[in-house]
Amino acid sequence: MTAPPRLITVEEFFDPPTRSRALLSPDGTRVAYLAPWHGRLNVFVRDVDSDWAAPDDADDGDASGARRITSESRRNIDTFFWTTDGRYLLFQQDTDGDENWHLHRVDPARPDEPAVDLTPIEGVRVFGAQLPPDRPGTAFVQLNRRRPDLIDLFELDLATGALTPVADNPGDVVSWLRSPERLLVFTMEEGGDHVLSEWAAGERRPIARFPGTDVLLAVVPAAPTPDGNGLWIGSSRGSDRTRLVRVDLATGEQTGVDSHPVFDLDTPRPEADPRFPSSLILHPSTGELLGARYLGARQEIHALDPHFATVLPRLAELSDGDLAHVSCDATAQRWVVDFTHDRDPGVTWFYDHATGRARRLFRPFPHLDPARLAPVTPVTVTARDGLGLPCHLTLPVGIEPRGLPTVLLVHGGPWYRDSWGYDPEVQLLADRGYAVLQVDFRGSTGYGKAYTQAAIGEFAGRMHDDLIDAVDWAIDQGYSDPDRVAIYGCSYGGYAALVGAAFTPDRFAAAVSYTGMSDLTDLVRSVIPAARRSIQNSYVRYMGDPDDPDQEADMLARSPVRRVDDITAPTLLIHGANDVRVDRRHSDRIVDALRSRGAEVEYLLNETEGHWFVNTDSNIELYGTLERFLAKHLGGRSSTTS
């Protein structure tokens, strides 16, 4: 009898990548990227023509030419970017997951100098930083410095750090945007409509109105045209699908730029999650529109620039994955790109269009053999009311796919989506012998406006029915053992796990809630002050208004905290103590109630994390706990017996 393969350790899945997120400098000679230092991801810079086989372990430089230019030892850096002239690198950082992002500057020419906090104001968050190509030494930043609930606009001198107020929020502004010719503002009216206006000396000139039924969270993407006379946006006006249009800033007229007959423009997920590239491919130095991304079972890119149309096929042939993050020099001849892939993620290449030559720079996870990892397969399941549910099924390698213990992995949001690609928790679960089923239930984005809006009023209703219907499909197909199904998810997915345990207790052998909400009224009432105005079309429309007594009662009826006595399955709750999106009390209340009646419950509370665990040690603890819990209650394999 053949012995089962060696388990891939939790550390192998969740240790930081050796390198990742490479960005080419505007002059095309240097590459900035993330690499570990003292267990945290920091920014390094090296020459693009250097020996990429050489390690990044020299602080003072070595034959590789690598230089570490940040020294973050407390928390991973996640988001960084070059200034448009390549003079500086900027990165964002918060404190232990509190999401009060600060903007920091480092000078690649002076790697020994410490990073400079350009927004050193306690309790204040950077809500956006715009680097205009026509003002290379300047950033326009949105801060709630004056009041926690008001986002104002400031001009930031990147060299001196001087912050100059540009415009004060009178109370209804949700975001600011500078174009070369105008200052633009998005406001939100009672009822949910968004209005785009030109702002001058405190006066507004309305340009365009976007009905609240067409705008879920914000008008995204939104990028000014280089001539300053237009704005590229995603729009579903008069259509079920989101397409790319140009708004004329003088007349407000919307003109179609590009669309796909079946797929949505890939938004709004990238605006919320920097792991995914923007739906608009823009020239980093000029702001010219190069291409647009659409996402179905796989990605399609439409080239919208003649030069990029010659480059794109050469980039695409470098991988059988989907083209992900893209950067180029000022001439758009030299490119650094990486790829989405289900088993070999983030492979990063350099391509010189002038010579036609390409070379691979690195694999982020060289220790992971793609042949050992499990393919992710898009499938469609039909819900009980006939709605087609896009899903992803991942089956363990080397095991007959019959009667498997199964993890129903529910994405967050719920205004989010799953897609084909690599996810370390999916691969960890498959490696432990579980079938992993991911469901883009109604309410998910990316499948048309009607699909998203089918979730209005359906929390713990048809949204949950979709999950049950997908599990029944997996059972009917023979993949899943009906007695060994766990439900697990983060954020909304954590709520769904608690709903599964409390509302359909006979269906799940275990439940895992990771920063999941348990009380919908508490969730809506606790939105941070600066975001409260902008939740009208999302939280309030979909869940309800807790200030209306009838709606409050309905929200409570859909809240797991009110059904906690019905939970019978073993339950694991995971939370970051500094979570500002879903306060830890959502988990505390469930844990306290379960413990008070002697139910089987575990609680992992991390004092140094927020809504998502970022640091390596936190994630290793999290997923070690998860694999032990699931092995105990579903019978999968585990790398530890402790």
C-alpha cells in the first residue's frame, strides 16, 4: 500500500514569499519588491539587470545589487509604489491592524536613512493618495484630520512633508479626485445617489449623477484622463454589466469606451484588496489608458492603446496563468509583470519590447512544487430557484474524489468574489485531504448588477440557501461526505459560518468564524464615522436600517447571536483584537454564550491583528489552530498532534 505524501507544513504555506509585488522604476533600471527581513515583508530595490539568483540578505549591498530600504519589524508592508518621477518610494502602514493608514516615504538613493512618516497624526487615516503625473513632487491625500467623520483634501510636498489644506469637506463628500484641469468631488445624497461635481473655491458645479441602484460602494474605478477633460469610470447605467465609459467633465456626457459581452469590468474587488490588480491598466508615468480587465472563469484583457496591443501578446505568452500586476518604464518598452495562477502564483518576469527578450526574475514560493498543489476548477451549480451559482472546486491530489471531508469556504464582503487562482488556505485544506468548495452566492460582485442585488434582504435567507444548495450538489456528485462538512469563512464568510451553525445546525459537523459578525444591528451602528455616509447603498440597503424598529427586528432575526442556543456543532472563532470593521465583541458574545452552556467552542484572539491577520507568526498560529480543529472534527490529516 502506497504511503500518503508528506504533508506540506503550515509554515511552507504561510511563510512570507522570498520576493513579491515587483514594480519597475520609471527610468526602467531598478525594481522595487517585497522580501522578508526579521520575519516581516519590507521593500527592497535592485537593478533589473542584476543577478536575480543572488539572495537579498545583504543590508549594505552585495553582488546582486539588492538594497533593503525599509526597516519595518512590527508589521508587514503590503502596499507600496514609486513616485511618478522615481525619486521616492511610498508605502502605507497601520498599527496592529487598526487601519489608520499612514503614508511613508523612503529614498532609494539613501537606503540607510529611516522612512519618513508623511502623515504623522495619531488616530488619522489616509483614505487615498493620488500622484498626479503633471506634479511629480506632490501627492494629493485624503485625511480625516479635522474631524473623524469628515474626509478633507490636502496637498503633500513629498520632499518636505508639508501638508497644505486644499478643500474642506462640508459634510456630504465621500471622496476627492484631482485632474490636471479641475478638482473633482463625489458627494452622496440622501437616498443613495452619487453626484460628481467640479469644486472651485468651495462652490460646486454638478457634472453627472449616478443612481444609488447603480453604485454599490463608490463609483469605481475612477481615473482622470491625462488631458484633464474626462474621467474614466466603471458604469452599469442602462445595463446589467459594468463597462468602461468616459465622462466628459464639461458636459457630463458618458461615452462608451470598452465593454465585454458577458463579463463585468473587474471591479470593485481590486479597489478593496491590493492583492488583485486594478481593472484599468494605466501608464504609470503619463496616466494614459492602456487596457481594461474583465473577469469570468478566467480573465480577459482588452488592449486600448496601439502600442500596448503589440506588447500584450508577448506578455501573455510568458505564462499559462492570467496577467496580473503590470509596471513599465516611461517609454513603455521595459516591463515587469507577474501572473495569477492556481498552483504557481506570482511568477515575475522582465520583458524588453525593444529587443523582444524576456527573462524570469523570480518565483515567490520556490519551495512549493506546482505538481504537489491542487488544481482549482470553476463549476456552475444551479440554486433551488434556478439561479446559476459560479463556484470553485478544489480536490486533494492523489486521493480518490469520493466521500471526502469537505470545507465550504465562504468569501467575505459579501460584495466580493472568488476567482481562479492561488489561495494558500485552499491549498492547505486540499493538502490535508479536504475537498474545498467556494461559492459565489447571490450578492457577490462581478456577475452583473441583478446578481448582486438578488441579495437585498436575503442575509441568512437565500444567500445561505445558495451555500446549502452548493453543498448538496457536491454530495450528489459524490465528492463530499454529508456527515463531514465544515463551514468556514472570514468577515461575511464568518457570519455565514455562524448562520450555518445556528440556522442549519444539522448540516455542518463544525463551524469556523474568522472575524465574522454575529449581530447585524451592531455591525451597521459601528461603522467608522468617516464611512457612515457611504453605506447607504450597501449595508443599509442589503441588511436594513437599525434605526427603523421593524427593520431592526428583522436584522436581529437574521443575526446568529439571537440563535446561539441552536448551535450544536463544535465551533472555532478567530478574531483580531484591533478589528475596526467587525468589533471583537461579535466573537466574544458568541464564545461567552456557548461557554455558559458548556458547548464545545475554541477561541483564538490575536492582540496584534485587526480584521485580517497580516504577520507571518499570526497566520501560522491561525492555520495551525484551524488544521487541528478540522482534523479533530472532520478527520482530515494534520501536521501536528498538539
